[in-house]
Amino acid sequence: MNGGECLPLASIIGGVVEQVKTHGLRPEKTFLYLPTVCLACNFPQFPVLSSMAFQSAGLKGLKIGLINSMAPGTVLSQSLSTRIFQSYIIGCIIYKMFNRIKPYEREPGSTETAMKKAKDLISEALRGGTDLRAALGQAAEAFRGIERDESGGRKARIGLIGDLYVKYNEVMNQKIQTLVEELGGELVIPSMTEYPFHFYDADIRLHGGDPRSFRILRAIEQRFEKIAADIIGDQLEPDFEECVRLMEEYKIRHYIAGETSINVGRALYYIAKRSVDAILHINPMFCCPGVVTSSIYRKIQEDFGIPIIDIFYDGTGNPNSLLIPHMHYLQRGT
């Protein structure tokens, strides 16, 4: 790696090399699950450079799964593909419950305890092949049992959007989620499912794709969301059709599949629903869609009067300090 690559790719490759060498794995018996999709990003090139890097690192024979994340069932079994999709839904719902309750807990650490229980319940259900909805229901009960103090109203709600890898990886984003809480905010993060739903919508809208898969998967997500709807009410996932409509109303009609469309549509949705008080837009350094999105956000910020904070990570320094003055004024309501 020469330093010019996308930061998430360097992180993924480095992590794989470290794991193989640390655990003494045989490269020819090792499989990297790296689902991809064609979008306006360098993401489709990840498997290519990964293969070159593994060869250079002496890991000859390490297999890379060239799996279309929109149709994993063509490579993986249908049951495994379904289970993976369900795990995305459930994991994001659990984190939404955690982020909704943690800032208001009366007893410090009680939300962390509920989170551990939730992880154990879902892990056991996945390994044992038992009902995931029942396991999520038990997890939701653990969160409902936490005593909260919201007498002072909701804290500043911070919508966290941006690059897929950086948004969900606390190492890459230098624990921005924890910082939001420490600075007195409440974190709002979209589900990972916004990605497949965005691409299904694009296939239907731009190429006349069959809408049945979209409808079936959306129905599955809504059944899981219903279990925790009383906790995450204002964080239920929107239909991406609504996000596209809001972009069109804002006169953004160049609907190119990728993170710019996802994040602009989500920002306009948050603003329309008044579900966040500020937007935190995070990306790896030089991220192509991130740079485009941040330029559009300058106009959105001006038109709607909502703070949008851009942070780009290059693996050095403390870029999260940019958030501190914004949180100060958000808490004061100015």
C-alpha cells in the first residue's frame, strides 16, 4: 500500500493480514467474505487490490469472495443469505435502542448491561438456528427495563451519516459515537439496510427491475422494527422512495446510485421529519462520494438552517475535536 488508497481498504487488508499471521491460518484454507456492489465509489476495486496485497504479503492462495451483496444467494445458500440480512436488521435495531436510551439512563452502566444481554441473545439464536424475532423481543424487554430520566426533554439529536465503513467502525471514526454522548448528545444512525434498499430502488427506478425483492425484504425489516417500535419510534427506517422524492423536490434529479444519493436523501429526510438537530457527516480522507456530498451539504445547511459537520479521517490527529464547539452551541440552543 502506498497511502493513496481508500482508508477503509487499507484497514481491511491490514486486518486480514494481521489475523492470518496472528492465528497461524493457512492462506489457502482462508476465505475473506468481501461482498461488493457496483456503485459510484472505489468499492468495486477492493477485491482487486486486496488480492494484489495478499500476494505481496506472502499470503498466496487466500480466497476472496466476489459476492454480489444484492444477490448473495447466487453464491451462498439461501438460508445463510437470509440470516445475514436479518442480522443486519437486528444489529442496527439493537444499536438504535442503545443510542436512544443511553443518554437518559438513571443508573450508569445499565444500558451497557442490556446491550451485552442483547448480543448474547442474538448470538445464541444465530448459532442455534432459533427464532430471531423472539430473541429480539427479549432484547427489547431488557432495554425497556432501564429507568430513564427525560424530564429535561430530548438532548441534541445528532444524525450520523457518511461512508459505510467509517460510520459503523469505531476504530476508523475514533469513537465518534462515544464522543457525541460525552458531549451531551443523542446519536441517531441509519440502518445498514439503507444500502440494499437504495440499490433495489435504483434498479427499479432506472432499469425497470422487479420490485418483489424490495417489497419482501422491506416487509421483513418492518416486522423486526415493530418489535422495538415503542423505543426507536422516530428512528424507523424510511422507504427510500420518500428520500428520492425529497431529492427531486430539492431539484436534485441526477440520481446516481451510491453514497452521495444515499446520504443527501437521508439528510433531507431527517430535515423534513425534524428528527435530528444537527448532521454529522463522516468519511475517509479523499472519499469521492463524500467530497461531492459535503459540497451539496453547504447549500442544504444554508437553505434549511441546520448544522452539518463534515469530518474526514486519514488515520492521524484528532479530527473529532471539530464536533466540540458545535455541541456546545447545540446544547445552548443557539
